[in-house]
Amino acid sequence: MGMFRIFDISGSAMSAQSVRLNTTASNLANANTVASSPDAAYRSRQPVFQTVMNNSAGAAAPESAGVRVAGVVETSAEPARLYDPGNPMADKDGYIYMSNVNPVDELVNMISASRSYQSNVEVLNTSKELLMRTLSIGQ
Amino acid sequence: MALNINTQLDLNARALGIANQRLELLADNVANADTPGYKARDIDFRTAMQSAGSGGDLGLKATSKGHMQLDGIAGPNTATPMYRVPDQPSLDGNTVDSQRENAAIAETSVRYQASLTFLSAQIRSLREAINGGR
């Protein structure tokens, strides 16, 4: 039934955007973690969105049905190296490795994700309202 | 003039179907506003209504003697979605413009509600006729 598909579509987008908010929270929380080697340093995680295509039989064009998170990738930027011999995490030369999280990027991502989430809620509310009015047709 | 309930209610029912299809596409666009490479799609309401109204190839066909007569029954309420031409290209290939989508959703929702109101009024008047004004 047509109208109910909007709930699936907007719901999938809301779930994808909340995954994005989750990774942002994780990145910001780990913005100041340090490690004793570049490999162990925290790397910023970013979700990759992908359109879900629904090739139902008889459809003229492939219909898309929302969005999903295809995966979460770690960014490849090199972690910054700091000389801090007093730090318990320092390696034998006295260096520590910071996470490669860029707090400005993360905050921008957070705003973008929350705005997208809001527009999807708006779409959902509109279609819910229309459905409720359709139910009371002829009264 | 014979009163045919199907033809009475048909036009607005079709308009509802097309508005619904358009809302679905627009919801899809909003959902994929952050998906790289996604191409926004939309349907033209006027063309969709015209092709639904003319009956053309969209209507149901009786291909056997056993089939019921389908006069006055709406064909499938579908229109072919087209890709939207973006106002300005974006680096990730996404052509969704949130402002346009929101405006289109508001417009379609008003159209939907208008059709609902008309349909309600028609049903009310038919009921009035059936009850003989009592």
C-alpha cells in the first residue's frame, strides 16, 4: 500500500542519520585520546550512505526505497605525533599519537545530520496527517 | 442522465493516487539528501493527470470475454518519474535540493487535502441523494 511506504523510506533515513550522529558522538568523544603507536591511534569514523533500490517485478523503472548505511569507514589522515615524554602512553622515543579527529568537521556533520533528521520527521508527520485525513473520508 | 458512482468519484481518486506517488518520490529524495551520487526524481502532476484522464494505454484492458467491463474504472495511478535538473551541481553528484523538496511536499500535501475535501463532499452529496434528503 502506497502511503505506508513513506514511513519505511523516512524511517530508513532517520535510522541512517542517527548512525551518522552516533559516529559523530564517538569521534568527538575520542578527539583527545592518545596512543603509543600510529596504528593504535583512534581514527575518525564516517558512515557511507547508499540508496536502496527496489526492483519489484512489473515496475517500469527501478524504485528506490530509502537509504541505508553501506558501511562505516575510518579516515586515512595520519594521526598527529606529539613529543610528550612524561605521558604514560609515550613510546620509547617519548612520542604520543593523537587521534586524527577534526572537531570542526564533526560539528558540521552533527548539524547536517540533525537537520536531515528533522526534515525526515517533517515528511513523516505530513504523510501521517494525510493518512489520518484519508481514514476519515466521507464523514 | 444516469448517475455513475465510479465516474463521479474517479477524477479525485486518481488525483489522490498521483499525489500519493509524488509524495513517495519526494520522501525518497529527502531520505537520500546526503547520499553521494543520488539523483533526485519527481513527476509532473499535470502530465500525470492528463495521461491518467485520457485512459490511453494506462487503463485496464479486457482481453477475454470473461473479464468484467471496466468502463469508468481508473487505470493504474502511476506516472513515469523523471530526473530533476539541479539548480547547481554538487561535488558528490547528489542532485537533491532540500528547499525544493520541502516546497514540493507542501504543495503536494495541499493538493492531496484538496482532493480529499472534494471526494468527501461528493460522497456526502451521494449519500444525501441515497437517503432522499432525510
